[in-house]
Amino acid sequence: MSLKVGIGLPLLKNFDPATAVTRAARAVEDIGYDSVWAFERLLLPVDQSGEHGLYRMPGVPWPERYGSVLDPLVALTLAAAVTQRVELGTCVLVAPLHVPARLARTLASIDAASGGRLVAGIGSGWSIDEFAAVAPRPFAERGAALDEFLDVAEALWGTDPVSFRNERYEVAPAEFGPKPARPIPVYLGGNSEVALRRIARRADGWLPTGLQPEAVGGMLGRLRELTAEAGRDPGEVGCTFQVGLSTVGDAIPQERRPYTGSIEQIAGDIAQLAEAGVDHVFVTVPTVAEDLDEYEDIAGRFYTAIEGI
């Protein structure tokens, strides 16, 4: 299969955290998937009015399933322990919600423990409620906080003795480990020009979602231009697309939104993504599965439909 294919791990409240991740990770590796993915959601606010709405959109409610989401780094640690081959991705981890050095150490530890299988998908975040609860810096500084994490991680994942200093943190020359088993690929989300410029300068790849295939192709072209302008090889910047599923059912005969309808129709959308230049996709099967039996069934049918793209 030329296109790499991954799947979201079952982190949501309808799955048992004691058993779901390990069983699912084993199953999808056996099916043939290339990667498993975990996302970060800290809380579900009761007040969802105004800018407290989903993606800060007034009047847009959060999904109820966000009321209990297993920690993504715990989930990937569990998955790493029961698999040998699949990559372990975050899409996305909200770096500004974490103390930078501590997060860098945890990511390095997971990569070392898994034999070099981590893909660090990072974003700047959008929930003012999550920032108010735990973030070291205010919501208005989330872009600067993301850059700060990238700076800290680059320093601490390097050769010992490492050091880092800015106006908030200082690491005097020290040994800092464990080191990653390989240079951890860092992928960044976002569709804005600012986000694409940051990817072009600093990241190994782009993590888009929710875009039509033709839009992805156009933005990939722009990203490659910006990468060349930054003095880097555009061919070294990858693209992993999150296929967010809301329903999986019968074929829709009339006009439809991409990534809806039957598994075969969604597989056709994924083929268009591959033609647009996407090299890796993953499907959010947990959002359309009620339990692990259904999760494994849908996962198997998706892999069969996508195989060969």
C-alpha cells in the first residue's frame, strides 16, 4: 500500500480505559494498519455559550463524548506496550497546556520505550476553558507558547549536555534523558498562512483535517512554496490527514459532504486525498463505534476498502 493508513484509538467515554486501548491496538496492528492515533481533550465545559462554544464558535455545542477522554500520552504508552510495528501519533497534543520541558521528556520517553515509533502531532489549542484550567501561559499567547515548546524540545532532545534559557525557563547545562530513539517527527496542525509558515520553517509535516481534497492539494502547494523559501527541501515535509467521521452507513446517492456516506464512498474521498499529495491518513473510527466489537468490525472494513490506494 503506497498510502499509509492509521486509525484513532478508542479514548472516549463509551470505551473502558482498562481494556479498550490495548485490545484495539493489538487488533488494528494485526489487521495491517500503519499507525494509531490519540487526541487531547481535557474537559467538557458546562457553559458553552459565546466563545466557550466548540472551536470558540458561539452556539456550537461540544460533543458529549468529550466529557471523558483518556489522556493521550497514557493511551500511547499502553499501545506501545502491546504492539511492535505501528507508529504512535498524537493529533493533536495541545502543547501550550503543558510545561514544555516536562512534555518534551514524556514524548522522548515514549519514543525511547517504543523503539522510535512516536509521531508528535502538535497544535496550539482553541479552548479558553482548557487554557484557564491548566495552561502555563494565557490563551492569547498560545502561538508563542507553541514556538516555546518547539524550542525547548529541540534543545532537550539534543546531545548532552543540553541547555536552554528564555524569560520563563532555564535548563543549566545538564544531562537530560532518556533521549528519543530517533529524531521525533513533529507535525503541526492549522490551515492559516501563519500556521503553514511555521510548518515550513520548523516541522516535519502538516496535520490537516476537515478540508476537501482539492483544498488540501492547493494548500500543500503553498506549503511546498513556503518550505522552499525557508531553505528546506519541500519533499521532506509530509502530510497526514485526519479523516473525521461523523457517520458510516449506507451510500448517499445525491450530493454529499466529503467523508460521509458508506465506507466505500469515504475510501473514494481518501483516494482523492492521495492524488492531492497526502501520504498518510487516519480515520477516527471511535467517533462512529458504540463498542469495541463495532470498532474492530469497522476498522477491518475500512482497511479492506482503502487497501491498494
